[in-house]
Amino acid sequence: MPFVAMWLSSVIARDQAAGFLRSDCTVADVYLLVGALSSVIRKGGDRARFLDLLRDQLST
């Protein structure tokens, strides 16, 4: 597993254990969401709104 994925996995596990992050969130989900944010930014979308929605959906 690449270094970034290992680090991200540990961050996800820590936040899940602390009750800050949904229990079903994975490294693959984070990569997917970063790609979606990139698309929002490239297309001139409302990135603040996207991040607000994202935060609400990922938190417990």
C-alpha cells in the first residue's frame, strides 16, 4: 500500500474511533471525494457548499 494510502487509512481509523467520521468511510471514498472536489473547482462550482455538504455526510 502506498505511503499516502497508509497514512490516510490511519487518519480515517483514528477519526472513526473518536466518533468523528462515519464507520463505513474508506480510503477509496476519500480519493473519490477529492476527485469530485477537483471537478467542482475546475467547473467554477461552489466549493464551500460542496465541502459543507461533504462534512455533513461524513460526520457521525
